[in-house]
Amino acid sequence: MRASKLFAPTLREVPAEAEVVSHQLMLRAGMLRKAAGGIYNYLPLTWRVLKKIEAIVREEMDEAGGQELLMPIIQPAELWQETGRWDVYGDEMFRLQDRHGRNFCLGPTHEEMITTLVRSEVRSYRQLPLMLYQIQNKYRDEIRPRFGLMRGREFIMKDLYSFDRDEAGLEVSYRKMYDAYTRIFNRCGLKFRAVEADGGAIGGTGTHEFMVIAESGEAAIVFCPDCEYAANVEKAEGQVLPSNTEPSSQDLTPVATPGKRSIEEVTAFLKVPAEQTIKSIAFRTEHGLVVALARGDHEINDVKVQNLVGAIQIELADEADIQRELGSVAGFLGPVGLAGKCTIVADSSVMNLHDAVCGANKPDEHLLHVEPLRDFKPDQIADLRMVKAGEPCPRCGSALATARGIEVGQVFKLFTKYSEALKATFLDENGKEKPMVMGCYGIGVSRTMAAAIEQHNDADGIIWPAAIAPFQVAVVPINTKDEAQLQLAERIYGELKAAGVDVLLDDRNERPGVKFKDADLIGYPVRIALGPKALAEGMVEIKCRRDGQVLLVPQTEYLQKVQELLAGL
Ligand code: 9G3
């Protein structure tokens, strides 16, 4: 490719809407142009990167036994009505009607589509295990699409679905996918961690998310520096922590706490440590109000509350709910006297408290000397905390660390959730009808590209891992007016192409500085500059984008050197 022909409209300035570096750099490098919120044109440089990521994904999926197919993007509502999900997903689902008024959606995922396809074609255990996948646009009407390709409303996903005879078979498929994902993200040059994750609406125990570690990541993860343990903070197991409080023989005592709503205000006013207070948070779910209790110095994990009560929708209750349904006051909510008005769930560490302080369910009032079980009985007691850095690793006891992650892949054990709902059964060796045991496995292909930029960039621009770079080498003649230089550049360009290197020739009539800045911005892993030295002394200058290293190499040796460099980048 010649830079004079390349459609990559670079920008000097970046629109303010681009908040993360990958979005900023893709706009500046002429790789992305917005069509609407969360919907983009992938310009040629981007499309080259996406095709390379897809090629790596395909190789590993095929190697693991997957067969690629392509399912429709547009899906009939009937499929989703059969699993009951048509009404579960609200505004997030893009819905449309055909000319006859029939309802469809633009596929946010394909469990329904693939399971109905397989149920009509697979009848015997001999046809299992089966792994089918596609690489296809997905559509999810995010409330706040942002961060460019990191959270789009249209995005490219590889989704594979496995069908097995039994759970042992699912374990094998799951492990094959887990290992294939590890190879894929390594080959893409990404630093990542597979973290234990919450199964969400799918439920089920087995779920891992593959997180690219980056400060701009939306996911919070905890990981152990000393062992393999890592988990999405939504799922991370909180240990039951002891409390250094002593039982009090005193009865419950109301105390005036005018205007003291938050834990900070109450602890300062009453001169008690946060560890000795009980925090009460009211949530609204489709089953009614749930009040979750945690020690004042801990944070409640709403995903754990949601899973404990089995709610699909959960959100913070508002003051009116607290007033009307609990007869309490926001900021002075407490568990004492709430029995029968809502479901009370307590984090396990609350139950070790004694002589505690909590809201009195009256304006400007708290209670002292609260004894769990004596003064209130939770409906359920479980681990409801957000685990924090420094807490003991549930596997080896070391202090946990936290990081931000960009979720680029997820692997789920579905068991028979969809095969029972959709009656996707097979006859086992004894002729007995059984539901297929399924797994589903997604990779955000476009999000992986953005994550690679988030993880590999500097002040000058993108630093592509060689395996997914739009071009591996940029050949830059310093002076395109110098016929000899241009001829040498053309020769080297031809030799690299003949050697199978993805090479761009910057034949533009621009000052060298402009060419070098563009090469650094777009992030070609290797740059070959041809200046007067090249002609006079038969040398070429090779620059590594990653570490800035510049090598002067004889023209007779540059090809081998470039290939060596690319192998390690
Ligand atoms: C919907 C909408 C959004 C959704 C879903 C359904 C997420 C939905 C979960 C998954 C699970 C796996 C296969 C590939 C890997 C992930 N958002 N999920 O089911 F209707 Cl609007 O997609 N699916």
C-alpha cells in the first residue's frame, strides 16, 4: 500500500467527546468516523486490524474444534418469546417490524437462534459434542454508548456455542475454549487475566471473564499477586471478618443525631468507629424492597444482593419508597423494626457485631447498643460485600490487589438453561431423551482492538503489537524528490512485500517530520527510513516503535533484521 493512496484522514485536534485514549487516537489516526452514538465507520486501517484479530480468533476456534457458520442478525421475536426473554430485555434490545407488522430484533446475542437451529438438526448423542461459532455484528442499545469501540451499540463479536451430552462433556468444551482464549489474547500481544465472574441472569457457577488490564477499564477486578486467584469484584468472595466489639448488656437506646445521615457524619457525631455501625441500603426489585445490611466500613455489592434474592432487576430504592413502604427515613434507615415490611439480607460480617449503632427508622435518630439476633433477625445472611484491596486472598491468604479491566471475552457454562427452555434434546446411547448441555463463549473483536490501544500507546500515538498492526513496516524515503532515494524505497518496498511482510510505502511529498509523526501516531511496529546515508553508505535506518531503538543496518541485511524484530514485537 502507498501512503499517497491510503484513505486515513488524520486529525490534528480530537473532538472533546473522545474521553479515552483509544478513541482519541483512532480519531486522530484516521481510523474511525462516527455515524451515530456508538455506531462507527471502520476506516481501512481499522478494518485491517480487525481482520487480523479475526484471523487469530478463527485459527484458534477452528483448532479447538469449532465450526464457523453465520447466523442472521435480524431475529424473529418468536424465538425470544419461547425463552421468555423478549420481555426481560427492555430498551437495550433494538426492535423492528417487517412490512407485515411481524416483530424482530437485531441480535444482541444468539443463544435462542443457535439452540433452535441445533434442536431441529441434532437428534443423536453421536452428533455431540458440537461447537458452532460466528463472527458477526451485535446490537445492544446502550444507554450511554461511549469510549469509541469500547462500548458501542453495534460491535463485532465472535460467539461460539458448545453442545455436549453431559456436564463432563461441557467441562471439556469449556476448558478448550478457556485455553483457546488464553492463546488468542497472548497472540494479540495483550496483558490479560481470566477472572472468576458472576453468571448474571444466566446464573450457573462456571463463568470467567477475560480482562485486559488497563486504567480505563470499566470493570473492577481483584487479583492475588501470589496465586492464580482473580475475580470480577462483583463476584469476589468476601471473608467473614471478626469484629473487635464486646456484647453489651445495655438495652437498645435511641439517640438524637440531628441531620447526621452518612456513616462519616454519624461516627464523627457519636464518636464510634465505622466498624461498630450497621449500614442499611434499600433496593427495589421486582419482588419488592430489599434492605441490605453491612458493617459501616464495608461496601454492599448489589450484584451479590441481586443473586441472593434472585432478582432480575435491582436498583436503589428512593426516599419515597423508604417512606411509604418502610415507614422510615432515608439516612436513618436501620434493621430494627423492619421485620415483615421487606426482605432483610445481612452481610455475614454484620452478625459478628456487638453494641452496634444503626438508624432508628425515625428522623434524626439512631440506636445504640444494637445486638444482631437479639434486636433484629435478617431473612438471609451471606457474603454481600465488595471485596477491597488488602483483604486476604480466599485461596492463599495473601493480600489482594485491585486493578481495572476491559472485558474482552467471556466464557459461560449454560448447562441446560436454553436446551430445556427450547426443548433441544438428543437420544442418548440407551435411547433416553436428554437436554443438551451447553456453553457459550464470546470475544469482543472490536473491543479487543480498542483494548490493545489502551494498553499499548504513548504520547506519540499507538504502539501496535506486530501480530495485529495495520501494517508491520513503514518504508519512509526522506526526500521523495530525490529519484535515487525513491528508487531504493521502491526496491525495499517490493522486497518486503515479496517476503510476505505487510508493508506501507510513504511516497507522499511531505517533509520527513510529518511522515515520522504519522508513522508514530498510527503505530507501525517498524519504520525504515532511507536518507542520504542509505545511498552514500549503503545503510538503512530501522526504528522500533515500541522502544524507540534505532539501528543502522547494511542494505544487504535489513530484511533479516526486520523479520527478527517483528518476531519479537
Ligand atoms: C439481550 C440484550 C443484551 C444482552 C443479552 C440479551 C448480554 C444477553 C448475555 C450474553 C451471554 C453470552 C453469547 C456470547 C457470550 C456472552 N447482554 N447478554 O444475553 F437481549 Cl438486549 O450475551 N452470549
